[in-house]
Amino acid sequence: PVKRTETIQQQRTKLPVYSEEQQIMEAISENPVIVLSGETGSGKTTQIPQFLFEAGYGDPSSPNPGIIGITQPRRVAALSMAHRVSEELGNFGHTVSHQVRFDTNVSDDTRIKFMTEGVLLRELASDLLLTKYSVIITDEAHERSLNTDILLGVLSRVVRLRQKLSSENPEKTRPLKLIIMSATLRVDDFVKNTRLFQVPPPIINVQARQHSVRVHFNRRTPAPGQHLAEVIKKAGKVHQRLPDGGILIFLTGQAEIMYVCKKLREEFPTEAEREARKQEELARREQARQTKRKGGKQGGGYHAKATTVVPSANALEANVEDEDIDIGDYDMFNADGELQDDFTMDSESDSEEEDNIIVGGDDEEERRLLLSENIKGMPAKADAKGDGDKENANPAPLYVLPLYSLLPADQQLKVFAPPPPGMRLCVVATNVAETSITIPGIRYVIDTGLAKEKTYDAQTQVQSFEIGWTSQASSNQRMGRAGRTGPGHCYRIFSSAVFNDQFVKFSEPEIMRMPIEGVVLQMKAMNLDNVTNFPFPTPPNRSVLTRAERLLTWLGALDGKGHINDLGRLMSVFPVAPRFAKMLIVGQQHGCLPYVISIVAALSVGDPFIKEFNLDPDNISDAEIARLGFEDQVAASEARNMTNEEMAAKEQHRVSRRKYWNTQAKLAGTEPTSDVLKWLTVVGAFEYAGGTEAAAKEYYVRAKAMGEVRKLRGQLTNLVQMYCPGIDVAMDPRMPPPSKLQQSVIRQIVLAGFMDHVAVRGDIAGYQDPDEEANIKRRGMHAVPYITMWGSEPVYIHPESVAYIAARGSGSMPQTIVFAELQRTTRLWAKVVTIV
Ligand code: ADP
Ligand code: MG
């Protein structure tokens, strides 16, 4: 039997699903498929797997020996939930494992496995019957991620198949149970879709007590870029004026989160933070004194432009898995990588609230309580002046914690622990805290109303990440987080008019906004040939499916009848987009394979480079200075000796910018022809320099991204060895640079994967942009238009591309290019460009 600790047992009994155990387990044993809906925090994710475990699922000696699988759209949730359930299961904790793309602790003891949806989809490709499992739980189905939808379509068939096989030979095959879990009751697409489930699955709805939440809209919506300032101000006011209770802030991504955390910590430091800062300051002064004594001189020319507010360099972490999209800098910077003018912290905007609304809750008492609370103390005007006298006294500390996908697991788990005594918790999170993760003790929610979403235009095939208004449904979920443990408040940093007029009611299922050729290839590999008849919960447009099939046929993965062929099967074993798989397979000429593997790995992980605007000017080391040219060495050492700190910072910034661009030029090579080759160079150079944090710093790449590139290279190398007999390829992290011949072969291979991404310079294609001449005068060659094969809209080479360095050499922009990505901001940018 399971032995749980006293505390855990107590916490469990308070969860709404706990009292429903019997009803839920009965429904599961009587039905092949059930839908379980319940308010976030009611205990679905942590308890249902344990109910199943205690009912014998996963026990090799029971009638249901297969393990219990739980899928999550995000890996933060897969990791933290596995951790929690392991802890709750006490003496059976070791039977709980997780598996995400690059990380797993699955063992022979595993009975409960938390994984991302991608992991299960891959397993389906090699074992369509999912013979290892007796139950699959698809969690967070209300989010309607692309993978959830595909999984449900496939699983509905697997359930049927296992049922059939089991009725034929119960000894050999056991049925598979499917549990669809949702935080909302919006489950019609699953339940009423008879193509998906012929017999509609029963819905069990767990009732949870939701306390009332008072919603405060801003009277005015901050201008774009102003929302962070507004959030920081609001959090400060809540902290200083309102009774105890945790604060939860919803932002769109890691860069924003790091920035807001930093500002809040500066404003409301804990004892430890205050002390640390003091020590730092003392150390810095001491150092300055010492260098001065050694006879540094003062002054110098300061040509650096004033710097504005820029999130620190480490704010730019990798975005490596689909479920962890983090485009970080996108919103705050314009297409040329400059900080948007309006992204500053100091503007005063009017945050007066509108009349408030109280949502939910059953108690009249609660409502009165909420209304009587001192929230009148929040007018912005009085405050702008009134804060002055507070300045000197130390404000009460705030215990600020970030929460986003790529945060290390131990940091993520901090949000569940009670804050240090006497301190208020403030969690700054992405929408992972919307329904996947319930943070205890939250009473105040601050909602920017914004979310970062991958969008895709099937017509132009343009994929972009856009920060935009979330849906009303999501915003209401966010609000609900304030009412889990008692009545709460939700501050919406936008007006009710915006909420009513500009927020969609529900977001569209992701499948409607994604390129789906990878999915279609996986489906074909599972012999689900007729994709147009696939039981999608929400079927995508037929033309989108047809287009994906066309691309696959063109890449050589399908035969004329739309069936997968040997090449397609081979392509489907690689955990990368079909284009990249194609590059791997054609990449075997002239000893290019190790290079192509590295390129594909880098392209799959995503841009590894730190951008210039993320440079940290204060962090230039002696070693780095030693590598600079003479002039910059002088400037840097002068900068260090300046007494005027601000001047010194500016000068250092200038120096580090110089070093940054020198490095970029070096990586582009003497005859730059391709960004892909630059990426390849940096992969080799990074590994050659030891593959360390220091190496990453030297080459201005994100160490984390480079680590993932290395892992993926290893994985792809193994797959090539396994599936391409006769090919001998070994993984050597350090590669000698490719020869001239190899470089041109590589460019051909890139072309083979992206033949439909060719663009020709406007003048050659007969395209006339009426403003072209004026634009080129004003903006330089950035304004030279290119025409793609399919589009009527011109595209422009992104300013980061090495194509500009090449153009400087040749005096004109290249005639024909192939690009890996298109991104829309102020216009359509071709990124990761190769000159053909
Ligand atoms: P649901 O899936 O229905 O949203 P969960 O099972 O995720 O609910 O959460 C149930 C409860 O368990 C919540 O109150 C949550 O705060 C708590 N919880 C989850 N993970 C942890 C953890 N690592 N430490 C402490 N409490 C946790
Ligand atoms: Mg959950």
C-alpha cells in the first residue's frame, strides 16, 4: 500500500476530485473514453494518476499491466507534475517518471509517466497500439494545442483497435483507456464529434468552490510597450496597500518576466538582496579605488549613444521546443533590432480604474468583504506625488519568483513552497500559470491581457510569433487564479471596452494556425493515409491539408497516390521538420553529412545568436579586452578608470558593441554567402572553444541553445547510422571548417530543402516598388525588395543577414536567395538567407 506523509494526505483530502474518486474510477472502468472537466486546482493532474495507480493500473501482476501515461502541452508542467506526484506517492515515488524531448528518468520501475505530447506522438509512430500503456490521460485538452488534437484523433482509433483485439484475444491484448482532461466545460468538439468517438464519452464535471474575484479594469489601455511599466506600478501598489496574499502576474515571455522581476526586486528587496547589493557596491568602489591608485587616467571621448532600458543578456534564453516558444525580445524591439521608442519605464500613464465587477463566488458575505477593502487607495495622481516620503523608509520586501518553461526545474518548484515568513509572494509567469500549474495562496492577479502566439498564414506560408490580446476565456481563467483559496482581486491592465470589443471569446484551436506538413508526414508514417478523412476534433481546411501533401510529394516523401514511400518513412524517423529530414538524406555527398547534421540541428533549435541590443555592457572581462584591437583596449581601460560611472558605462558599451560586430563579421567568413554557413561556423567554433559558458559568451550565442544543438546532433547522427546503412558518420563536436567545394554543396543541400523558398531580386523579376528609390536612399539596401515564387507581396532580407556583408563586397544585392524563415513585423523579412 502507498504510504503518504501526514501533510500530503491532508492536502489531498481537501481537493475537490478527492471526494469524487469512486465516481471517477467507476466511469473509467465502465467506459473506454471519458472526459473529466474541473476548475484549475481541483486536483485533476496530481490525483487521477494516483487513483489509477492505487486501482492497480500499471502493476505488472494486475489485469491492467500497462503503464499510466499523462501528456502535457508544456514541459514545465510535465516536469513539475511528475515531481509532485512522485512526492505524493511516498514509498512509491520512484515509480513516477517524466519524459520530455531532451530529458527523461524513465526506468523499469516506471508505472506513471508524465510526458509532452510530442513524445507520445513519436512513440505512436513506432508502436501504434501503444502496447506499453493501459491508460492515456491527455491533460489540458481545453488548450487545443496542435498535438492534443492529433493525439485525440489517433488515440480514438487506438482505443477502438485495442478493444477489438482484446475481444478477440483477451489474454494477449488488454483494452486501452483514454481520459481527456479539461479545465473548462467547453468539450463539444470532443464529445459531439461522432467521427471522433462514435459513442459520445461521458463527461464528469468536478465541482470546485470558486471564491468571488473582483475585476478591476484600467480606465485606459496602456500604449503598446507601456504595459510593463503599468504592471510594475500596479504590483507595487497592491503590495504596499492591500492585505496579505500572493500576487500572480501574467506576461508573455521570458524577457519580460526577467525584466519585471528585476525591477520589483530592486524596488522591494528582501533583506538578503539588500545586503548583496550593498556588498557589490562596496566591492566595486574598492576596485575603482585600487585601479585609480595604479595610475589610470580620467576622461576621454564619449561617443556612445545613450542606452535605454534593455533586459539583461540572460533574458534571451532558448526557444527550443514547440511547447516552449519564447521569442523574448520581439515586442520591445523594432525590425531593425532597435529598442522601440515607447518602451521606457518612466512615463506616467493614467491607471485610474473603471467601475469594478465582481465575478463568481457564492457568498454574499464575501462580496461585502471585497467591496469594503481598501482599494480606493489606488488613484494614480495622488500617488505620483505621494510616494516621495516613502522613499527613505525601507519598503516591505517582496518575494519575487519567475515562472516560465525554460527555467531550471528546481527554480520552477519554488513557487509551490510557502514564501519566507512575513514576506509576500509575487510570481511573474507566462500563461503556464493559467491552467497547467496552480500556485497556492494567490489572492491578486495582474493580467496584461497579452499572450504570445505562433501564428501562421496558410496562404503566404508565413509563420510569425505575435504578441496580441489573449481570449476572453483565457483572461477569465487568469482571473480565476485569484479566487482559489479565498476571495481575491484581478487587475486587468486594459479597459473593459478593449476586453469586450477586441478580445475573441475563445482562441482558435492551434491546428488552424500551423504549418502541418510535419504532422501529415507523421500521420502517413502511421499509415493514416487519408488525412482529409482523419477524425480531427476540428478539421483543418482541406486546401491546407492538400498543400501539405503537395509539399511532401515534392520533397519526395510521398508517391503519386499520396502514400508514403521509403524516403518518406526514412524522413519520418528524424525528429525534425520534413524539409530538414530531406536535407539530411540528400546531405551525404562529398563528406558533407556532419555539416548538414549540424545545420539541421541548429535550424531546428532556432537562432542561437544573442542580439546586439542584449549585450551586457558591464560584463566585459580582462581576457576579452585583451582580444580587442589597440584602440579599443585603450578605450576599455579608460572606461574602467573613469570616476563618472555613467560615462564609463557608455564607453564600455561602445567597446562591447564593437567587439560584438567584429565577432559577427569573423563568423560570416571572408566571402560570406550564407547565414546557414555562419550558423555552422559558430557551432564548430563554439565546440572548438570548449563548448562552455565562456565559449558561448565569446561567440555571442546562448549556451543553452548550443547545448541543445549538440544533443540534437548526437541524436541525428545516431539515427543516420541506424537507418541509413552504409553511411559512416561519427559525431565529433569539433569539426574542421568545410572546404570551398563542400560549402557550395551545402548551399545546394539547403536549396533542396527550401526550393519553394527561393526569392529573386525585384528588378530582375520585373517588380517595381514605387517608393523603392526613396526608401533605398533613406534606409539603404534594406529596402531592396525580393519576389517569392508564390507571393505577390515583396519580402526583404533581414538586416541581420550576412547577405549585407556580401553586398558590400560585390557592390550590389544578390540576385537570387533562398531563405529558411519568413517573419512579419513592419514588413515581411526573409531570415537565415543563403545566396544561390
Ligand atoms: P488541476 O490539475 O485540477 O488544475 P492540480 O492537480 O494541478 O489541479 O493541483 C492540485 C493542488 O496541488 C493545487 O492546489 C496545487 O497548488 C497543488 N500542487 C501541485 N503541485 C505542487 C507542488 N509541487 N507542491 C505543492 N503543491 C502542489
Ligand atoms: Mg492540471
